[in-house]
Amino acid sequence: MVESNAVPGFLPSTHGLHFANRFPPGPTLTFGPIDPRWIGIGDASAGLCGGMSWYVRERFEAGLPVPADTDAPANGSPLFQALVRRQVQSLEWLRTPLGIWWMGAMGSEHALQQTRSAEWPRIRADIDTGRLAMVGLVRQTGWNPFKLTNSHQVLAYAYEIDGDAVTIDICDPNWPGLDDVAITFNASTIQQSTAEGLVGLLHLA
């Protein structure tokens, strides 16, 4: 029997931001005269996927539309600053990157097992209660923390279960305006419909 559910009324093409998660190089945060990029963090070109996803969920829950902009906001603009603030929130005092790093460090088999046994039930619970689920996409394996920039944050808004196979529909900041971006996994494989590498999912706040 096929089971499915979705957050009522949500579609990425309507409620997601209309520009892609692509920003020119530049600091996301400044500390007076200090540019944090000097120590390897805070470059906008690395993306603001967590901030974009958090912002979309916040606006949807408040019943507010997202801006109509189709170009990424300029560094320092009000919308850019709003996304940066939410990017910082999405990191949860570094618990998010540490969780993503640890899952990847344990290897792909462990990541898939953890996805199926622990993370997927939490993602499903959010959707079943009508809430968009913040999800970390673990794309790296191994212990190198610098590979964390390969990983990603998205919103999950619907799912379908058909036997052992689970399909999760996502609002992906890298693919604005698309309602058909999805993640599928079963006991042995996990993949994203856009063909980007994927080893596991992490349920976030």
C-alpha cells in the first residue's frame, strides 16, 4: 500500500525564493575592520542555503509571500542581511555542521542506516503535523571538515512511501521554481533527482 502526505498548500514554485543559491564572493558577516574570510569562513559564494530555507519556512508559516526578486540580493542589502541572520540561526551554534560532518565521517553505509532509522521518522513527523522540515543533505564522506561546503540544507514538504522505497519532495534553494526535485531512498541506495551526490539526510530544527 502506498502512503503519502504533504504540507497543505506548499509548493516551491509559489512559496520558495525565486533566485538560486548563487552569490558572488564577499563577506556575509563583518567584525569591524576584520573580514572573516581571512580565516576561511563567511564567504557568500559558499551559499546561504540554510538561511534561504529558514526564511522560506518562516514566511510560509506567517502566511507572508516571499519577495518577487529573481536575482540574488546584493551583499549588504536588507534581504541579503535577512538571509545571513537566518543562515546563522540554521547552524544552531555549530550543531548543524557538526552533525553533518559526523554522519559523513562515519561512512556512507552508516549514513544511510541513520537516515532510515532515525532521521527519516523525524522528517516524516514534521510533515505529518503540517510543518516544513529542515533537512541537511550529507554529500561528503570522510573526516576532512573542509568538505562540508559540499553539503546542503533544504526544506522537505511531502513524501510517498511505496514498499521499501521512500520519496521526499523538497524545496531546494539550488533549484528555484521547480516542484519536481525529490530525494529517493531504500535499504541500499539514496539519491537526489538532480543527480547531485548524496549519502544521507539529517533532520534539523
